[in-house]
Amino acid sequence: MLSLVITMEVGAVMKKNFLYLLVFALFLNLFCCASEKTGEHETLARINDCDLTLDEFERQLAAEMEWDKYFKLTKKVKKEFLEGLIRKELLIQEAKRLKLDRKEKFVRAIERYWEATLIRDLMEMKGKEICQRIVISQEEIDARYGDMKKSEDKVPALSELQEKIIEDLKEKKKTKMLKEWINNLRKKSRIQINEDLLYKE
């Protein structure tokens, strides 16, 4: 399905560039490290000229707990998490000192991750928007159930399968509508291709 393929492609790019993202996040001061004093939030740790606020630390900690369902918060783990952020900030400061953030390889990796993330967010937003307009009729459910009975020997009662059938039909309609939306974007756009250059040997 279109949405699944796009999600898998985006996921592969994101996984490949995860290390670059980690460095980039620090580079963009996502840990709230800044050379100037915030005044608005309490500083939890100062790493050279960089401040890590309590507010940002707690947001990063909450995100980690959300991402890792097995994350158990204790005083020891909290301290280790802080040490991890400090180590990362020290590494990014050293990388910046060596001007690695200006190298073309780094910039291109960030561009690829940025593009993949942007597309993923767009597809998620459009997918949710489309789902709000999708309606599944009882006739469609009955037709799908009838097809299942024709192709399979033993099929559970419709009452047991109805929710799954509805979800499958919604996903199929969403995929079709997303494909139509993408095709429509192309139709409305001005696209010129130099075929001679494309097939030049």
C-alpha cells in the first residue's frame, strides 16, 4: 500500500541517518544549550559556555520515557541520563571546534533527514485529514465479507470480523485517496524534464 511503502522508505532513511540526527539535534541546541543565560528557566547544568535548562532536560527525559516503554526512572537513571546529555554536548562542541559541521557530507546527511521527516509529517497530516472524510457503508462491509467467504473455507461470523473489515476498507480507501492527492499535486505543478540529458550516454 502507498502509505506503507512511503512510511517504510522514510523509516529506512531516518534509521540510516539517526546518528547524524543526534549530532544535528545537539548542533541546533535542541537540548537548550546556549551561550547566553536564559533567565526564564533554571540552569541544570553548564557545559563550557552552554546551558542545559531543567525544563529542556525534563522534556528530553519525558521523550525518552515515551520512546522506551521499559525505561524505569530512578535517581541513578536520572543522573546517568544527564551524564549522557553532557557527553553528547561535549562531543558536539568538539566536532564544531574541528569544523566538522561545515563539511559537505554532514550537510547532505542533514538535508536527507530533513526531507524524509518533512514528507513523513506531511503524509501523516494528510492521512489523518483523509480519514476524517472516509465513510464505510454496510453494503461495502457485506461485500467484503462475501468475498472472504468465497475465497476461504472457514470464515468467522461477520460480527467477529466487522471491525477488522472496516479498518481494512478504510486503509484501502485512504491509500487510494493519498495516491490521487499526490497525482493531483503533480498535475497542478509545472514540471519540465530534459529527456535528452536524462538519457544521455
